[in-house]
Amino acid sequence: MVRAAMTIAGSDSGGGAGIQADLKTFSALGVFGTSTITAITAQNTVDVTAVEVLPNEVIAAQIAAVLDDIDIHAIKIGMLGSPALIETVARAIEGFDGPVVLDPVMLSKSGVALLPDDAVDALVSVLVPRATVVTPNLPEAARIVSEDVPSTDEGTQAQGRRILDLGAQAVVMKGGHAEGEICRDWLITQDDAVSFEAPRIETRNTHGTGCSMSSAIAAELAKGSALTDAVGTAHSWLHQAILAADDIDIGKGHGPVHHFHALWS
């Protein structure tokens, strides 16, 4: 049986992040992708020039339409622009009993703020406790716990545990914003802290890495993988997608990763 996942996120007109990246990731990893669009962005590899959040009732209707008809085995949640929208999504998935991957999207790759402060508070109180796993990068994690960005592995793990204290079942602290020759992601649970390491790649083409990582974890969870295995597979797959990103040469700024690196010749 083909497994299916749903992404609840914003649309990226440039195709590198958001809904587009999520659906590409699901497809690349052998999962049927469904979607709920929360916002439309005018966006490319250089900048975000406009954001239009869709009406809450339209967003709720999209979620209901999918869940009422299709067996969904995992949900990934990305860009959410307001407290009311966060509450809407939480209510809409209330009866879903599968894994939920929450990617707390707060900034675009070009530095445009995508989540206001009051929405961060709502995200923490409403959706973090609902999440099977939360996947912040280091600046996002610091904003969630109202601290400085960690500069050590010990500090990264400590912030991950503070997010656990907010109600999440697990946290993946993504290390793409850290320094050093090794890029290290940490899976933090109540029982353990497991690192996933790869050589850091020098490239400007990293647009959509966070979206793609979280949707890759969701895809693997949809296929029935244990969380540690899902994170490990997602980490390795994304590393190869970044490694191959320069081959497709898209745009003038931060280009996308190569989601189909294993499929395109």
C-alpha cells in the first residue's frame, strides 16, 4: 500500500521551499503527498516580496477535505502566520492520531520575518505540545525558549530539552546555522540525545533545507520508520540533496536543494 502524508504550509512561488519542497520531498522518498496551503508568497531565490495568508475557514476546509477521504499516515506543519491560524490548524487535526512533525518556520532564507511574536507564543502553547517531533533550526529554537542562539553542543542539547519541557515528544535541533566543518543535527528525547553528522557543504544553494528536512522525517514516519531511523534517513538524504544542489543551478540567490538527486540522471 502506498503511504500518504499531508503538508500544511505556505506556498513558495520559486519552488524551493514550503509546500513545493514538501511535495517534492514526499515524492522523492516514495510517499504520496497531499497539501493544505496556508499562505501564498511571492518569492524567489533572492527575496520574499509579498505574503497573503488564506482565510482560516479555507485552510480548515482543505485539511478536512483531505482527512475525510484519504488515509494520511503523517502530517508535517510548516508556515503559519497568526495565532488564529495556529488555533485553526490545531482544531482541524484534533482527531488525527498519527505522527505530527512541526517545523516552526519563522524566517525566510533571505531574512524576511514570517511569524510575528504573538504567533510564536501561540505556536508554543498550542502546537508544540501536539507535536511528535519539533524541528527548529538554532535561531528558531532560541526564539522559542527566549534565549540566545546556542554556540556549543551542550547549549544546543539544553535548548532542545527546554522545548521538550514545553510538551513536545521529541526535538530535532538542526545544525545548519552552526559553525564548524561538521554539520550536526541533534535528536533530543526524554531518554537520549543522538547526533547525526555530515561534512558541512560550501554552497549558496540551501533554500528549503528546513522544509525538506522536516518533510523527509514526516515521509519516513509515514512509512512506519522509528523516529531515530526517520531522522537518520532524512539527514542523509538532505545531505545528498545539498551536495547535488549546485548541479541544477536555479536562480540568482539562494537556490534550492536537489530533491530528486537520486532519480534524475
